[in-house]
Amino acid sequence: MSYIPSNERYDTMVYNRCGTSGLMLPAVSLGLWHNFGGHDSYENGRAMVRRAFDLGITHFDLANNYGPPPGSAEENFGKMLQADFAGYRDEMIISTKAGYRMWPGPYGDFGSKKYIVSSLDQSLKRMNLDYVDIFYHHRPDANTPLEETMGALDLLVRQGKALYVGISNYRADRAKEAIAILKSMGTPVVIHQPRYSMLDRWVEDGLLDVLEEQGVGSIAYSPLFKGILTDRYLNGIPQDSRAAGSSVFLKPEELTDEMLGKVRRLDELAKQRGQKLSQMAIAWVLRGGRVTSALIGASKVSQIEDAVAGLSNLSFSEEELAAIESILKG
């Protein structure tokens, strides 16, 4: 049965301006880092992308190495685009990245022009696209001149392979330098993608200030901190959870009694707000308008529905913010 998007898909989603650019992003974006690759159920991934679009999520975030295996998330997403979204490309923001190891040898990693240009060419072929909306350098490279890396991003925009460019995982000083280089080239950085959550706040040590000063938007990945900021671990470690398995993302030793005590107190506060903990965690990242979009991962449709439903309560009282700070510092 062919897919027809919901006519109400734009009715309730919140859209935020990305820095001082003309680009608007949904307050919740969907990342395809895991659960969309060759080792996962294609139909489950397809159902999640369809439901996300029905709920007003227009931004889908990928990278060359997403899978596993690397490249397979882009391949699967390309199939979904052809099967379900061929007539809706202009309603979608599709992003991808290069910066981590993708193929053997000296040209498949980090930040050289050789790697970055080749990587986007490969990504476009895997997704069967002429261009992506946003192309990121995925991580800083201390061994490649920043002018070379940013020059590659500028070139790709001028070639028509990307509409906008961004950076990811750059610290404040390096981000400021990258922003200045690209601005001088006439291809501004529109977005930065850092990790950010109530339990991981490094971006508050200058990076958010730099982005605000420079008119650059931001999209926070891992806003639920590896799933800890959900109701998943409130009563211990479930047998089917990441922490119980061999996941490289979450180790059982991270779930200390102190950590779980904080999470349970946060969960109580979320209930007082009429939200799930995961919904409050996303709202907290978006508080104050300094973050453009929260980038979520998902393994099932209901998780996407929960995240979007949480946008109905994005405001915090001063008392609530103070209570959260008290819990986190306690």
C-alpha cells in the first residue's frame, strides 16, 4: 500500500529558526545512527520514518558511517525516499556527515579535502540524491589545516551538492575559528551538532555563547543521555536493555546508585509537570531557545510519538529549573 502523508503533519510541530539563517528546523529531529542499518529491520525503520514525517518531523540526520554496517543507513534511507517520499523531497531536510573512519587507507577518515569530497559523493549515491540540505564535518581533525577542511565544505556548496554546511563535536574555540573561515569564504556555518543533555553539559562552557554570538543554530544529539534520562532504568537494568547487553554505548557501571537516584528524582519532577522523564529531558535541552532542535534516536514508533507529544509543554518555571539544578548537583 502506497504511503500518503498525514494532512495534519504541520499542525502541531514546533519549528525554530536555525540561528540567523532562513532555515527552519523541527524542534525534534530524527537521527538514523542506529536501528536503520543493514542489521536492522528495514520495515521497522521505514515505519519510524513515515510516522516521524506524519508528526511534522521534516529533518532526518545521517552520516556516512551510520549503520551498522557503515553506509547501510544511507542505503536504506535512499530506498525509503524512493518508495515513500519521491514527491516530498522539498519538504524534507536531509543531512549527512563525514569525519570518522569510513574506508581503509589514508583517505577514508578525518578532515582532508580528498576524504570529505569523496565521502559526500558516496553518500549521495547511496541515497540516490542530487544534494543534501546540510553537510557536516563530523569531528575536528588536529592534523589537517582547518582552512582545508572548511574549504572542502565551501566547495561542496558551490558544486551544488549541499545547500548548507555545519560542524559537529567542535569545542568553542575551534568552532569560532571554523565559523570565521567559512564566513570569509561566503558560505556561513548554519548549524553545530554537539552532545547535550542534563547529564552532559559541556556545551555550556562557552560553545552555546559562541553560537549565539555568531548567529549559528544548534542541534543537540543524545538529549536522553544514552537512554538513561527515560523510565527505562528506574527499577534496575532490564534484560533486553542496552546496559544488559554488549552495547558500546552504555555500560552497567555507568548506572551507579547515585546516578539512578538523580534520575528517579528527575522522574518525579517530570510527573509533576504531566510529562515522562524523556519528554522533560527534551524540553530542558530546548529551554530558552538556545538549541534549535533535539536530535533523537528511536527503535520503535512509540518513542517518536512520545518525543513529539512532549513538545506540548516546553516551558519551565524558575522553581522547576532550580529543582533540576539541585537534583543534578546533589
